[in-house]
Amino acid sequence: MVSCEKESIAEKKDTIPPALSINSPLPGKTVRGIVLIEARTDDDSEISLMEVTIHDSLHFSKRVPPFDFNWNTLGLYNKEYEIKIRSTDFSNNSTAKSVSVHLYNKPGDYYPVDIVKYQIFGFEVERPFIYLVAGVEGLWRKKYINADASWEYLGFAKKEGGSPMVDLSVNGDSLLAADNETHFWYSDDSGKNWKNTRLNNFGYLWDLERSPHDTKIIISIVEGKYLFKSIDNGRSWNMFFKTNARMGGLGQIFWHPYKKGEFWAMGFDGFNSKGIMAGFTNNGDELKSELDFKSDFYPEIKDALYMVFNSNNSEVFYTLAPRGEIYKTENGGLSWQLLINSNNFFSSIIEDPRYSDSYFLFGPSKIFYSKDGLKTIELIKTLASSIVTPLIEDDKIFYATAYGVEFLYLDNLINQ
């Protein structure tokens, strides 16, 4: 009798594992943010435990349905992850299944579909892309050689009131971005993965300029008062210069393309109502000149707006003053003489890389040209929109507008 009972119990022992399926995420899918992990399981008895491991690390366990889990991927490194789910019944039978997904998170508060406001802080061109700094709407890029290309979001969009992205420096696959709160973000893989370097006890950033001679060296303006330098592509930073400006301060940096290690920083002290201009050599290790706008400019001016350098003579360069004046130095920036006094307002000036002593000048919506070292200037084109932060790259003039970034072919503008 006893042996018959034992035989009956043995026959009824559950040896069938649960059925299991993974509904989400799908195998090979690219995921981001909060990822829903959804599994369905069934058994002829009951499920005692559902476990989720991600890369061999237990992340979730649950004993009662629904067996849905929210995996927070923010802060994780972008790569392939294996998600393994195991369902176990009360007889200790189990079934395991796994899926692999690709994680691709981007920094920022949300993922915008498109640029809405076009609040452009700056842009760079690195063939074949235009990289756009769109303030609180983050960083974007598109292939400018393709007329039908759309903007691709790279991250850093902020909610209302958030700190905007203010500048970007691009060197091949190496990107360095800056905002006013978390400071420097760098990527070595064209924006797929980002890492952050924050300056302790410092506030907003402004300009970010990479050396044309050593691309690992970058200068940045912090709080309008301080100049910081990185010699490792933006990973670490050290302050090397401080102004006495009490309102406003430094706003722009111009590397000398024909003198290795030399650059100039410019701005305006609103409290004292005077311009600021300082020249540096040896990549900022030596102060070349800190100009007095009352004595080093003749006649004196209150401010300087922009600087351009002469490719034929590295001691000659030019700066724009607010009322349409153009000043010239012939001794490497130590003193300046008025070259031309125009009735036009010029916001920027760029050397024409095709011809000697030739320059493009830009007003609010106009393009001017000089082919004689800025002795004479002629209007060559009027546009329907304002011209912001123009630059020359790949035989084109790129410029920002209220609707994005446009370009004009150099040969279509002027051909000497």
C-alpha cells in the first residue's frame, strides 16, 4: 500500500518548465532612456519567480504578474547589452531566454524631433557635416552636401529654463561641446558617447576655440573674466588669465593661423566702458600684449569686434570697430592705426583663401568685398536675412540665419 502511494506521488511530480516569451524589447533593437522589458510566461502550476539579468547582473525579480520592468539606462555606456529573463515555477523548473539590444543614449532632458526656434549660438563645418549649436534645443548636425538632408539630433536639449549649449568645437570624430551649467562635454566617436568635465566653483562659459596648429589645445572663456586652457582635447582645464572687467568682459578668441601658439582674446568692460584685447604666445603661457584702447589705438576707440590675419605677412592683421572703422596693425598687434572709416556696420571679416590681400566683410544682411588689402570696399550681395557667424570652408561661405545654416559658393560671389 505504501509503495503504491509513493509510485503515485512520483508520477504526479511536475517536470515541465514554464513557457516563456519576451515581448519587449525586440532582438537587435536600438533602445534609449527608460526601456520597457515585458515578458509573458505560463505554467501548468504557478510561477514562483521571474528574474531579469542584464550582462550577468541581476536587475529585477518578481513573484507575481504582470512581469513588466522599467530599465533606466540613463548614465550607462552606449554599447550592446544582453537581457536574460528566467521564469521558475514552484517545482523549480525554469526556462530562460535572452535578447540583445543596442543602447544609444544622448545627454539632455528630452529627444526633440526637429529644431523649432533656431536660437543659434554657433556652428562648425567639418566635411560632410554642419554642426549646429541651438541653445536649449541642443546640438544637431546634417550633411550639407545633400540638399535633402535633415538635421540629426546629437543631444543636450533642455527643458524650459535649462542651461543652453553655447559652443562647439569639432575635429574629425572628436567633438567638444560647452554649456553654462555642466561646462564641457567631449566625445571621441562623433557624438555617440559623451563624457563630462565640470569646473568647480565657476559659472557660465562663452567662447570655445581650438588651436589650428595643435588640435589638442583648446581655449575657453569662463564668466567673461577667465581664460582656461586644455591641452588634452578638452578632458582637463586650467585657468591661466584673469581680467579686471566688472561687467561683461571677454567674449571672443581668435587664433593666429600663421603664427604657431599665438591667439587674441577680445571683449568689452561695460562698467568702465572700454574695450579689452589681450594677445598671447606659446599657447597662452606668455602674455604678449594687453592693450589700452586710449593709447594703443589711434584715434582711440571704445571697443573692437572682430579680428582677421594676413596670410602674406604674419605681423599684419585687422580689427573692426563698432562704427564701421577698420584698424590695421603692422607690428603684430602692439599698436593700431585707422585704415578706413566706413558708413557701413561690419560685424565680421574673413580672408578670401583664393586671393592675396582680399577679404569678405559682412553687415547685418550684406556682403562686401575688398581686393586691395581693405583700402577700398564694394558691396557684392544683399541677402533677405541677417548674416550671423560666417565662415569659409570647402569653397563656400556658410552663415547662420533665423532658419538654419545656408551657404554661398565663393566663385558665384566674386571671381577675380
